[in-house]
Amino acid sequence: MEENSKNALVIGGGIAGIQAALDLADIGIKVHLVEKKPCIGGKMAQLDKTFPTLDCSICILAPKLSECYRHRNITLYTLSEVQKVNGSNGNFSVEILKHARYVKEEECTNCGDCARICPVRGVSNYFDADLMTQAAVYIPFPSAVPPVYLVDREMCVYLKYKICGLCYEACERKAMDFTQKDEIITLDNIGSIIVATGYNLIEDIDPLKKYGYKRYKNVVTALEFERLISASGPQEGHLKRLSDGKEPTKIAFLQCIGSRTDRGQKYCSSICCMYSTKEAMIAHEHNNELESYVFYIDMRAGGKGFQQFINRGKNEYNIKYIKSKIAEIKIDDEENPIIIYDEVNTSEIKQLKVDLVVLATCIIPPEGIDSLANVLGIELNEYNFIKTKPFYPMETSKEGIFTCGCVHEPMDIPRSVAEASSAAAKVAEIIKEG
Amino acid sequence: MSENVEEEPIRIGTFICHCGSNIGGLIDCEKLAEYASTLPNVAYSEHNLYTCSETGLAAIRKAVEEQNLNRVIVASCTPRTHEPLFRDCIQEAGLNPYLFNFVNIRDQCTWVHMKYPEEAYEKAKDLVRMGVAKAARLESLDKIIVNVNPSALVIGGGVSGMNTAISLGKQGFKTYLIEKEDELGGRLKNLYKLFPYDQEASLLLDELKSKIEKNQNLTVYTSSKVKFIEGFIGNYEVEIEQNDNIINLNVGAIIVAVGASLFNPFDLFRYDGKTRITQLELEELLKNNKLKANNIVMIQCVGARNEERVYCSSVCCMTALKNALIIKEKNPNAQLTILFRDLYTPGTIYEEYYRNAREQGILFIKYSPEQELLVEEDTVKVFNEYLGEEITIPYDLLVLSTPLVANDDNKSLAQLLKVPLEENKFFLEAHVKLRPIDFATDGVYLCGSAKWPVDITESITQGLAAASRASTILSHETIEVEGATSFLPEYNRNLCSGCEVCITVCPFKAISKNEADEIEIRQVLCKGCGVCGATCTNQAIVIRHFTDEQILSEIYAFGGK
């Protein structure tokens, strides 16, 4: 096979970026995969199971993570951000800022001796939706890729005050390296770029206030719920309330939190009807007596097998779907949330007391999208997602730069994966022609 | 090292995976690993939270090297998704990949016996013991190398297939695009304008056609049908029939982009094709500027999301909104009412489109399937849930939004390609989430509404995606395929009675008789399913990696405790 003279750059190591990188690498194109976080996998790695087949998320993702790590055509840059882009379609040059990990990637064996001896505790872990805390030297989750620890530079007492150094002594492989500095890496010969930096969820307390989030312990977001119910999460797969450790027997899933509203985002997040049903199903598998209530506006189950999935929820998992508008949430003396809602089918104001409320919070563009768009010279749309055109779905406003996944439109995993391959096709056209 | 493994003493390593709590939550994996270490030939045993993680794989490689292992067992989830990973892993450690044995203690043990932890543990012990017995008898096998013909066949000249062909052509692959009708375009030909920006469909179609004409790698056959397909990844022989002429093609990959059909509502809501029509018929009226009606009522989910057709067709809500807005723009005085169940406008632009439709004065009334709509000569009676009472809406045109359904001839094409259909007769992909564009059969891909109803945007996305997936094969001169196949060893030739049962049962058409009237098995076509070996009356056929000796060793180990 002829060697392609140009390489590709993929920004973002979630499922979309991973699939794009793997397709290009399998086509025979060298790929630089840049991820801001310490490991790849994105949001999908945080999920417990996935709709509509209830496959365990990390189980189906893990082989892809390993493949990315070991593929001879993929170079992985974690803790890294694209800082500067020069050139044009067919020949870009890119500057990456790679943050210091303070652990040598080639030496670390992921044994965890450093974290066990680290005297700092209580550092919150983003991967577990901040529900778990850890040491100042950590790995986001046990099967993270790369399987390498890192030091939290804000919390490490050695980096701040030059005291401690226990981890350095404890590491048999001498993998700790406090002399590491952030470095700038320049990549030339980049034929084309894919932006797949995914999404965030609204965390702004304001739009969530009326639902009692952060005020009531038994009101959690859907992503927190994924971690709470996940085997690798803070409760090791035993769903318990955060207020009293009681196992919930009645859960309410509230849709369109911060979306489809004038008081938040106007758009629909696309995936919540499905994942809320999925979460109710998983919870039911943990406790067969469980009753679930999904409060929704329009049931959006257009994907393959999705409506069947909703029907299964109704028939086999004791899920009740209530078309409604939520007025507010109160709590009783035992911190049980009480939902006050306007039921559409009867036009009546009703109340329902539950043990736990799960909020399907709105998908928003990822942090730092403005500066990334600036660096790349691409336009964003009125919602701050990357601007694309319906019939050129992968093309950004700049020639040679493509996008896929939630960074340009909220979407589910199957569509993100298809879009990733689609963006890879566009890049392959440029590099193979070139 | 891998060549003379068989002569060395057997040293098996067992790795018991917790799979988070999927396995570890029910049974004691540490104890199981200890148990495994007591079994014959086991030289090393450990347990991991996730053996498939980079950490787990590193542990396997390390143990192979340090403990001098020559067989590896992982007891975990399922070989369906994870066997290739572990095979690669031991290959990197210097072993032949077929010296790996997978023991399924999740899908076939802890998941199915969730309520019986003690029995599940006992079963896991049995499974591991059986796996160890088989591992001791595993043999090194070679993968088969096949040449790849760098060309593709795209079946279906709609918006998906055209995009696949254009991209493959641009990537330098000779591509044949075949269409059963006499011109390209598929459903795009019948549409007037396209949501969400009301661009004329013909503009998009002309653009795609001109790209196809300009690309020298593309050959288009219209009025053509696939008559015959034989071969395997990288090497397919295809027979196309075009106006009674037969055209023979050789291609390396095949893409199915045959689209879908529109459900015909002939016995629903007094459909008559005149004052009660489908959305597609409405497009035709709009295209030719022949719409006279002023009071228009649209009904969503006609023939969809019911018992017979459970699914949501996903494109009909946007289609109804688009046509309603077009009518409103031409005739601001038109009364438009859309009767819906759940409005499907996911994402940013579609939701905005829906908002705009409401702002333009289009009336939306929710109905539920429990309160049936009553269509009369010039009125529709609907129970309005917001008001809690039945209302009567007059119409002079009733438009029915009907779902996309699978094509009638999907079944015959599926048989030609040896690929599966799902319950609604759409084509079935290899994995809903992570392999949405692949078939389970190597070298065959699918896109667009042939898989599931999708709009133009997603059809384009999937069309391009199929081009990328096919390119992962076509970009290579050769590829490796499965080595665990069936074969008729020379020493068994005299056992073969020539009964030909194996030829009949082989689902992959891998077995035939040669000129000397002897059974011949084409390794590259064989998927190692074992049907021939199981039916062979004289036990002449041997299935590599599943030999009689290997299977019997498992049975003896099961009984032996």
C-alpha cells in the first residue's frame, strides 16, 4: 500500500472522535488524536448501560479504547489542547499544548501505590460526576486509557509547597516526575481536521433551581444517576439515596430540564426520552418492585428499535409515562421529593411523592468551544454548536475542517458513530486525492 | 516461539474478569481464580476488575512473558465482542492467537442466573474447568490472506447510495452504482422542497448527478437489478441485469442503499387519493402548483406506532410541518391543523422549525390512539385532551402522514447477500450502536432508509459513512480472514462417501465438488460455523478450533468435576 503523505488530526476522544480516528487509521492514514481530559472515552465511558439493547457501556467501549491506544496509525495526546492552527485545506500545521501529567507514561503500570500513599484526600473526581473523591494522584477510572496515573496540580502539596513527595518514594518504577512541564508540540503535514469535542450538560444552578437540584439531596441529574447505578461508580452498583442510603422504590424521571423552554435552551436534547427509559429499566433490574414515572412533553423515540424499547418499558419494567408540565418540586420531612405537575391528558394539577428525582438536563456545547472555534477559524450557530449545513452535514464553515457528534447537534451513540465514519470519509477524500 | 508451542509442556494462564459487578457482583472471582490455579496444566491464575482494560491486557502480556505461558484463558463477558481483542493481545505477547480460549461466565452464567449466586459460582467453576481442558488441546492456526479488488458495488441510486458512490470515487476506487428505476434520485425525485431550509429537492439532486457524471471512477447502471452475488470480502462476483442484458462485475465491497417504500393507507381514514391524500401526493400537488384547498387537516402516525407497525417513522412530523409551512406561505389565509400524538422534532434546527410552525398559526392538536379519530365526509372529530372534549374540524383536504416501510424485495436481496433483516424487514446491522453501518458479513455495508427510516440529512451522513467503512477494506491490497475453518483432511478423504449433505447445509456456499468429484471446502468462504462437521455422516470433516477431541475434552472435564 502506498503511504499517504498527509496525516489527519482528530480533536476530541469521545466515541465520535475514537470512531473517526479508527476508520482513518484502518484506511491507512496516520492520525493524531487529541483529548483534553486525562483519558479517552468521553461521556460514553461514564454511562452504565446503553439503549436500546442495554449493553454495558464500558464493556462495548473498552475494546475501542484499547484499539485506539495500540493502533500503529494512531498517536494519542491526552491532557492536550489545540492552541494554534495555520495553513489551509490539504496542509494545516497545528500547535498542541500538552499539560504535564507528572507521571511518566511509559513507566507507570497503573498499580496505584502512589494514590494509596498520597496524604491528600477529598479531591473530587469528574468521572464519577464529582460524587466520589480521591487522592491528588489518581486515575479517572480503573480501566482508563491510557492506563496511567496523573497528578492534580492544584491539589498536590508537593507541586504547591514542595513538601511531601511520598508518591515519588512509593513508586517502584520511579514513574513520578515532578520536573515535567507543559509542552508545545507542533504537528505539520495535517491534510484535514475533524472536530469531535462532544458536549456538556447544564450545570448552571439557576435553571435547575426550581427542581430543587443542589438544595435537595434526592434530586440528581441523569449523569449522576448513571454513576450512582454503575458497578464501577461510587455505590458499586447498589442504588441508594444520597440523603439516607435508603433504596428507592419510586423514581421520577423529569424530561426537558432546561431545554424546550424560553427560560433555558429552546432546542430538544434528542436523547433524554430514551436514556431516561433506559435508566428506569436498569433501576428496575436492581429492584423488581420499583415504580418509575417519566414526566415528558413529547415522546421522541424515532431511532431503530426505540419505540419498541419504550413499549417494553411500559409493559415489562413498570414505567408510567405522564405527559405533563412540571410546576415545582418540594420535599417532606424525610426529604422525599414531591412533584407538582400539570397533567396534559386531564388538565389537572396533581402531586406525586417519590423517593428520588432524576433530571434529564439539557445538552449544551462543550466548555471552551468559543476559543476552539476561534483557533480553528470556524463558525458556531446561534446555539453555540458548530455550524453545519443540513445537506453537507460534516462540513464546517472552513474547508478541510469537518465535525461529527454532539459538538454540532445533540445526538445518540449510533448517530455519533455513523457521523464519525462519515467525517472520516470526507477526510480520506482529501488525503487520498492529495 | 509460536511454531513449536505444541511440543513444549502446556502452561495455561487463566484470567478471571469481574466485569465490574456484572460478574464480580454475583460470584467470588478471587476464589474462582484460586480454583482455576488448581486445575491441570494451569501455571498461572489471576483476577481483574476489567481484563479487557489496557491494565488487564498488560497483565496478560506480562504473565505470558514472565510465566512462560503458552495457552491463555480469559473467563469473562462474551467472545462475540471481546475474542478478537484477547487474540491480538496474546499475539503481541508472541503466541499464536488461536492458543487463546474464551470462557463465557457473564452472558451465559452470571447474567442468566442472576438470582442464584451459589449455583452460578458452581457453573462458573464447571465452565472454567472445561475451558482449561480444551485449552490444553488447542493448536496454532494461520489466518488466511486474501487479495482485495479495490472496487465497490453500490446497490440503490437514491441520496444515500449516490453519496457513497461519490465519496468512494473521490477516494480513487472504481465504483458501480446500480439503480432499478430508469434514472438516479430515489425518493428525492418525488419531493418538492426539503426541510429545514425549504431548498428545492431538484437542486440537491442535480448537484449529486453532476458530481457523479464528473467522476471518472463511477459507472452508473440504471434500470438494473442484481441477479446473482457470489464471493467473499475483497472478491465478489456480481451479475447485474439491465434491460435483458447481463453484466458481470468483480468488486471488493458491496453497499446496500436501497431505501424504503411509503406505506399505502388505502383502507385508513377514508383515503381516496383526492380529498384524502398522503403527504407524498400533497408534494406532487405543491410541485405542480395545483393545490386548491383552504382548510387542511393533517393526521400523523397513520399506520404507525400501532400494534402492527410499532415503530415511529421519524421523518413524517418534519414532512408535515414543512408542507404546512409551504402552504401557509403561499396562502396565508389557509387553515392548517396537525393532529399528532408526539411531535418528533429532535435537536436544534428541527425544534426551531416546530416553534416557527406554531408561530405561523398552524394549529396543533394532540390525539391519543385510545380516543379514535373519526373522519367524515368533510370533518374530522377528535377528542381534544387539553379541553377534555370532542371537537369537530372541517376540512376540504385531509393529508395522511404515513410511515416509511421496508421494500418488498428486501428479502430476496438479503438472501443474495446472505445478510439478515429485522422484524420490520429493514436490513439488520452488525451492532446497533457501535457498528451501525456494517453488516455482520465482512465487506458488506448498509446505509440510509434501507436500515431504518431517516431523513435526507441522515441519509447523506450514512451514505458517506458507508464509503468510509468500505474504504477500510478497499485501501489494502490484502487482508486477513478467519483461520478457524472447517476442512477435509487428506487422512479422512476415504471416509467421505460423497453424500453431499455438507454442500446442502453450508449457509455460506463454501463447499462444492471439484472436477474429480471430490468435496472441496473454500477456506476463505468458510466462517467456521461447524454445520458441515456436525452433519457429516462419516465424521470426515474436521472443524479447526472445534475438533472432536477438543469438544470431547470439555465434556469429559464437565463430567469429571
